[in-house]
Amino acid sequence: MKMLEFLFVPTILFLTIVAPIWIGMHYSSSRKSSRSLDQGDREELEDLLAELDKMTERIATLESILDQEHADWRERSGTGETAQRGQRRSPAHD
């Protein structure tokens, strides 16, 4: 019984002070390490960005071909992107 009484106060102190700080520091360091990208994720992100650049170039090429062959394709498609391409839309279209 004497041993149980001896361990009671340190156990309570550990559970109320040390354990919450220890758990909080453990999870905060786990969150920090999980936020950063590892090498595989970075390579995959670089590949996706390269693919995005290729797709952007392809879309620009297709739009320029359509502009040459069918000048009014933007109005017919209803996208309304003529203002973005530097052409002003007439107020009747708004």
C-alpha cells in the first residue's frame, strides 16, 4: 500500500502536465512533416505542370487554327471569350 501511495502523486503529475505536452508536441511535429512534399510528390507535381504547359500550348494552337478557319466560332460556341482575346464585344451581346 505504501508503494501505491508513493506513485500516486507522480502519476497524477505525469497525466496532467507531461502527457498533454508530450502528445501536443508529437502531433504538431507530425503535422509539420506531413505538410511538406516528398521527392516523389515533387516529381509528380513537376510532371503535371509540364503536361499543363503542353495542354495550354495545344489549346492556343487549336484556337488560332479555329480563328483562321472559322472566325466566328467563339460567338457560335457561346463562350464569350472574345473580350479576353483583345476584341471588344458590342453592347448588344451583353
